[in-house]
Amino acid sequence: MLNGAMSTSALDREIAGLDFVRRLASGEIASVPIAETLNFKVTEAEFGRVALIGAPDHHVYNLIGTVHGGWTATILDTAMGLALLSQLEPERTFTTIDIRVNYLRMITKETGEVRAEGRIVNAGRRVAYCESELHDRAGKLLAHATSSCLIFPRST
């Protein structure tokens, strides 16, 4: 902790990943910086599973008038990364090795609020395989993603 305040960086955390992600969801720790930029937030956290909600608007549109695939990839990647973080002890961290996104339905600001859920499929000592899904309010699947992550000791 710095001056009694919890660090907002997962790299600087002094607590287990699940506690960190739960504090993100409760608002005790400031949001993930990219989430502030792209208008999504952590809403649920349990061991190996994290949910986020987001509301894309015209600021994330591409040239064809829909939400840019990068916005979708980012919320899905964040859900997977935080799901993995929820399983890590303070002395461990990770980085994404690869990510694959399947875009199934067009997203616009009229789609409204969407929900991403990330889960750990399998986590070993060095590599984890994760997946996430993005759904609209009616429960329709908008996109699906998978990723592999490398787990390693944090530098001190």
C-alpha cells in the first residue's frame, strides 16, 4: 500500500488476485484504466470467473458505423485476464500469449449495455487457457474469445 491507499495496478498489488479483482468490482480500487477509456467495468468476481458490463457508444465506432472490433476484443481480453488474475497469488503475474476473437453479431450503441464473462478453462503452473463471451441484454451471444496466457513470478 502507498500512503494507506490500495494501488490501482495489478502489478503493484500486495494481495491475492481474487481479493484485488473483488475490490475492483466493489469500487474499493479504481477501475482498470482501459475500462475507464472504453466505458466498461468489473461487476462480479469469483475464483476463475469475472464479469464486466459495458456500454459502447459512437466514440468506439469504426468507419462502417458499428462498434470497432477492438472494443469487443478489449472487453473480452480484460474479462479473461482478470479471471486469470483472480487465481494468482501476489507474487505471480501473467501476460497474454495469444487471443482469438470470433465476432458473431454486429454491435452498435443501440445494442445497449453488454456483459462479458471470462473464465479459466485450464490453468497450470506456467500457462493458462481462458475463454470469454459477450452477450447483449437479451442474452444473445455477440462474440466469443479464447486466449493463452503465460504465468510467471512478478519482479520486485
